[in-house]
Amino acid sequence: MKIRFRSGLKMNCWCNSLVVREDTYHGLMPWFVSPRTKQFSLKQLILLLCLTSMFFATKAQETERLMLSGTGNDNTVNWDFFCTDGANSGKWSTIPVPSNWELQGFGKYNYGFNKEENKGKEQGLYKYKFAIPADWKNRKINIVFEGSMTDTEVKINGKSAGEIHQGSFYVFSYDISKLIKLGGDNLLEVKVSKHSANQSVNEAERKADFWIFGGIFRPVFLEALPQTHIDRIQIDAKADGNFNAQLAYTGDADKVEVELFGKDGKRFGDRFTSSIKKGTQKLMLNHQFSKPELWSSEFPNLYKATFTLIKNGKEIHQVSKKIGFRTIEVKERDGVYVNGVKIKFKGVNRHSFYPSSGRTTSKKISAADVLLMKEMNMNAVRMSHYPPDGHFLDVCDSLGLFVMDELAGWHGTYDTPTGTKLMKEMMLNDENHPSIIFWANGNEGGHNRELDHLFPEEDIQKRSVIHPWEVFGGFETTHYREFNYGIGNYDHGHNILMPTEFLHGMWDGGHGAGIEDYWNAMWNNTQSAGGFLWDFADQAVVRTDKNGELDTDGNHGPDGIVGPYHEKEGSFFTIKEVWSPVFVEKREMTAGFDGSFLLENRYAFTNLNQCTFEWKLKKLKSGDDSDFKAGKADAPNIKPFEKGKLKINLPSDWRSFDALYLTIKDVYDKELFTWSFPIALPKDDVEKIVVKTASSKVILKEDAKMYQVTANGIDLTFDKITGLLQQIKNAKGIIPFSNGPILQEGVNNFKNFTTKIDGENLIISSKFDKKESWNTLQWTIYPSGWLKMEVKYFPSAYFTTFVGLNFTYPETEIKAVEYKGNGPYRVWKNRMKGQQFGIWKKDYNNSATGEPAWQYPEFKGYYSNMYWCEFIGKQQSFKVLTDREDVFLRLFTPKKSKDTEYDNMSPTFPNGDISFMNGISAIGTKTQKPETTGPMGMKNIYYDFDKDPSRALEMTLYFDFSGK
């Protein structure tokens, strides 16, 4: 005996017991079933049958689904497969479905920029046998493909299911009710041509700046519906509780009933019904709900709306949709309002992509992507450049991200008949997601204008249509404009400013580099609606034809804020701080600090009294054994877009600690960011660490060329003419740190060195001369062996890429560094935010951002606010301290990855190997040079005031070469 519940439950009976398949029952068990055995007694079975017959006799059928493939890259089903060309072609084998066949070792890999004659144009032939459940008799049965690249021809039992579908990223289906056999095997045959016979499809989807693949890459399933069934539901649920829906159906019904359920499963508001006039197949529904919980990116409240067709009191078919009450309003020359509040979009572009599976993803990947975006304090995402998997939109609905959904058209367009069909497929599949607030008709010129009118005609919500990189519909969305760009347009125009791509990432450039300047401008521009960074993740694909290497197609794919497997780059944390919805104004930890911080609430819907504020005082030590005190502060009552004060009640001894940390968490207990505030200054560390006295004396020997100094077992050699440090030797041998200080973008005109004894200390110093030797160098050698260097200097020009001084140290000798300062990631002049003050231990690596093996944080580069650094060599170690604030440490020179022909990145580094800098270089983007990313990207500016020593830049360093 079999009993079918509308959820798809099957129960198999043997004698006097019944085993429930919990997987098909969604874990819902009757109260009298043992959770341990999940078996019924015969009496219990009879009771169950009575109850279920009463409960389900009049319940409507739900659409039932039978998966033919798996659900994603983490759940696949093998089908028979034949590839016509390329790798592993010309023979039948098997392939997991869904998948892109290149990732399974078939066919040919191509990037969209490859020449047409070099692109693979193979076909894939699929076969799969399936059986139809016997109780699907007299149902309408559809076969549904959620996505197939590209032209897809479907046959059931040797007969065509319908016309060939053209277009990769769209859900399409065929009615196969008359083609299938009940009670036996059915044969599904699919022929997929990855190069479309419709050239407009290739222009829109495959001539593009991304990897192009082939195959059935999204799930395939059968669905069974009663003959009278709901075809389409379009829902518009407004913030004021007004609920409108348009329902289309097939068959014969006299009434439709609607119910809403909240997250607690309880009905929300009243159930309401609407009569259906005979002969009507489409009807409008309207109801007013009272005080619904609204949907937004901050509070993504969802309801389940259930629609039931009824005939003569009998429920026939039921469909449920997740919905959100929200109102989207675009006000001309003003901005975008959600639920009456003006929104700034903190967005990013995202491809549907995973390295080991191409365009085949999973709900797990979708959730991971959205969680990373939320972790960066983003509130929006653009689908680039095609509609995503349905589960990605589900996750955006449930976790809260505003979405711009996009009809494909990278630079080319679909022809109008094809585009019309595909646009309607996109709308049918995606229209009810509350996360979607914009439609995009193509990208960067890929706009078929003949399709524009279809969006408002098909969309009950009348959401705005965007033409990315165009002024259209009241939006200025031009991509990659320079900071402060425009004469009567863009920053200085009249339209709503919302670049759908900006700060194009490549290698370590873009994204966080420049975002502080851009965001400050966007935040303060009343006509700015924010924008969307390019892009989320590096597009590095596993090459099954190249021993599994990860390939970004040179500099085309490494555009992400995270690596291919979600490795976090430095920009990740910069964005996280800059886009924090709580802005913390800078505070100095002086003796007069009273524990107050000025805050700005940049949330749209959250009061800061809903957040959590935690503080921690630390005494920093190497390792993880820092002493600390911690506590929570009362959350201040600061409404959205208002400013206020946070008061921390610090202990009386707070100034005895090294740093104060402030962590703010959102209403879901997720960290927005942790800000760090140094209490002790570099000079305080110098006073504690530097040892000057010893029982021995400083001994000086000199000849015509060198000063040779010995102190406490350390031998130091200085060039007598230039003053440069030439050699260091201790009891263990030579430390290969030498040839410095060499001024960078300054003149090494140290001259006329003399020596003198000051107490127990030896001083070697140059002489200042305004015309010939305006830069000065002084060495102080203490009896302890510690060495102090003082340089006063003037940059060589008004504008300099960087300023500071260099030393030589062989990269082959370095093993690691441990330093006190900001970390753990390197910085650029235009990417300073996102770091945390502390003590950081970093082992050497030769990682280049965006290249294998995506090892982060990188070792080489600039580090900010150095207090001290221990250089851990393979043979010996030494330590350098400074008593100056805002000193940058430079560690070697990172690999310069291949730039575009315009060389916009300009990741410039000084000469030498190790540098101590007063000013560092910025980095550009794929499309912009550093100076066009904003003021922070400009060169360093310093006016020398006629070489007056009192106005010179200063660098003071202390060296411990004892090797202890």
C-alpha cells in the first residue's frame, strides 16, 4: 500500500509496521511516531490513515518535482555523454550533470576574447533514462532546464520536445506529457551546441570578458501539475501593506484563496479569496495587510504567500512564493528610495562561477558569496552579466542584499525575437524576489533598445530598467570615471549617479585602492546612489587540460576582492571599514581622552541602540599572551543618518595599556569592524627597549675611507665620505644589512663628516650647508652596541612618488619578520584603511596578488605605522625601532604582474631592499592611474621652504645588531 502526501511522501507497508522516508517528508513526523524507530503499530497506522484522509482529502495538489540531475556542483547525477570535438571526444562515456564539460575533461577551454577561429565549437550529446511515477497519470508533465550552454535540443523517447532553445542563462521548459511512458523507462536525449547557430546569442553571451563554457550547467528536473493549475503569479507587496498579485492559470476553477505566513509559521493577516469569472484565465488580486514587517537589506523579513485554486469547494492546485513587503521608488534627479528611505548602494559585481566547476555552482556557494559580501558591509550586488542561479536570489532574499538582475549582452545584443523570449524567461523566473530592485538590459552598449518597453509591461512592480555604462532612465551609470570627473555631467551633472562598475580590480589594484575617496564623495553627493565595484572574485578556472592549474587568462580574470576560492585580499578589509554602516570619527588617545567617540549612523533602517559595542585594552606582547581588560559600552540611541556620541567607561589605568580596540557588532551579532587606537607612542617603546649603557666603551678606528667602530662586541663600518653604513658584524658573523641610508627621491648629499664623543657615546655626523649639503645624517653609537640614526632631509621635488630611505638586505636571507604596527596586510597610499594595530609575525612568501597560490597576506610591500620590526634572517636576526610616528616599513619589491598596455597600475617601489619611508606610492586600477582615483592616489606633496633645517622631514631609527 502507498500513501502520497502532497509533499511527495511515500510510505511502504510491510505487515503491521510502516517505515517513513524522512528525507521525502522534510523531517516532519506525527506525534505518535517513535523518533528512534520511525515505525507505526497497526493501530497507529489506522489512526494515521483516518487523520490523513480527513486532512488531505480536500487539500490541493502542489507541483511535484522529480530531479533528473543533481542540484549543483556538490550534488550531481551521471548521464551518458559524447563530445564531438576536443579533449576526450569521439566516444561515449559519462558526465556529471549539472556541469560544464570543460571542467570534466571534455572539449576545449576558451576565454571570450579568444579569436573566433580558435574557439571550440564542439557539441555535447547527453542520454539519460528515467521513470515516471505511476500516480503522475493525467498530470501535465514538464521537463525544466535551469540553464544550458548554449543551443539545446531535447528529445523524449526519440521525439522532439520542442524548438531548440537558444540562450545559456535562462530557465526553459517543455510540456512532455504526450511524449512520456508511464510504467516503464523513458529516454531523454539532449544535444547541446556551445556555439550558437544564432549569431546574436554569441554576440551577447560569448564575445565577452569572461570564460565561456559548454554544457548543461544548471539542474534539470520534471514537474507534474494537475490539469487545472497555476501558470504564473506576479506579486507586488508594498511597504504600506497593500498586496497586489496577478494570477494566470490553465483549466477550470471558480475561486482562488490566498494566505500569508510569517517566519514563525503562523498566518499573517486574514485569508482572502477572489471569485473567478467563467472564461477568465487571468485575474488581479488585492488585499490590504496591516503593519507587515518590511523587507530591506538590513531586515530581510520574508513571508510565504500561498495561492490555492478551488473548484466547487475542492482545492485543486496550490503554489507558494516567498515575498517581501517593500516599496522601491526612484525620484528624478534625487535618488532611489526603499520604504521611504534614500539608499546608497554599497555594491559589487558578481559572476556565477567556481574554479573547479565553472558556471555550475550550488546553494552553499551562493550563501558563502553573500555572507562574504555582507561581511564587507555591502548591501547590493549586480548580476554580471546574466541572470544568476535561483538559489543565489533566494539567499539574497533571506540574508538581505539589493539585486540588479541583468539580461545578458556583454557588448553585443540579442536580436529582438530572441531577446524578447529570453527576457520573458528571466522575468518569469525571477520577478517575485524582493531582493531585485533593478533590471539591467545588457551591459556597456549591449542594450537592445527594442526590449526596453517589455520590462514595465511584464513587471507588475514596474522596477527601473538600467543601461549599465549609459545615461538612461534618469541614471548616470558610466563605468570607471576618474575621481571628480565631469563637466556638466557625472559628478557635476543632474542625473542620479550610480556607476554600475567602478574601481576595476586587477591584481592588487582597484577596489580598496581609492574607495575611501570615492565613498566620501558619494556619501556627500545628494544625487549619488552609490555604486558597484568590479568585481567580487578572481575568475581563475581549473584547467583539466593543463594538469589542474588555475588559469586567469593572464590579466583578464584576476579582478576580484577575493581569490578564486574566497581568499581575502587586503582590499577586503579596506572595504569592510570604509563601508561600515557605523562611521567612527578619528580620535587620538591623549591624556585628555574621556572615552567618548563621535559616531555617525550610516544605516538606513537600524538605530545604533540595536548594535553591540565592545572595547578591549591590550598590553601588546609577541605571541597571543597579551594582557587585557575588556567590557561593553551602552549602545547609544542614534537614529539612521544622525550623529551622536558613544561613551566608554575606561578603567583608571587605561593609559598603561598599548592600544584600545573598539568592536561594533550589528543586530545579528556580526562584526562590522574593529577599530584600533594606539595609546603608547613609538617613543614610549624606544624608552623601554633601547639600551644605551654598558660596561664597555665605544672604540673608534679610522683610515682615509672608513670609520670602524666597536661597541659591546659589535663591529660597525661606515663610509667616511658618504656616511653610509657598510658592514655589521657580531660574534656570530656578518649581518648582511648595509649600504644605507640611501634617500629615495632625495639627494644623498651628506658631506663633511666629523666625529665627537658625547659622554660615553660616539657621534658621527655630517655638516649642514644650504647650497651643497642640506640633507644631514648623524649616527650615535652607544656603549651597549645599539646604533641610532638621525636623518633630516628634503624631497627632491614638490611632487614625489615616495620619500624615505633605503638599505640593502638580500631577499634570499630573510625568513620572517615580526613587527609592531598596522597589519597584517600591506598598504598603499590610497588603501590605508582596514588594518589593525598590533604585533604581527609574518613568514616570508613570494606571493603575487591574483596569482597562484593566492597566499595572503602577502609578505612584500608597504606596512604602516611601524613602531619596531625584528628581521628574522636564516643566519641572524636584528631589530629596528623608531621614535617617530607614521613611519612606513617597506619589505622588498613584489613581483610586477603583467599590466595592460596602458600600465595604469603603477605599483611602484623604491630602490634597495628594506626601506623606512615618510611617504609611499599609491596603486591604480585596471583602467585608471593612481592619481585619478582621488586625492589619496596623488603623489606626495612637500614644499621645502628654502631648505630650512627646522622644516626638514625627519627619520630616526634605532638598531640592535646583537643577534640576541
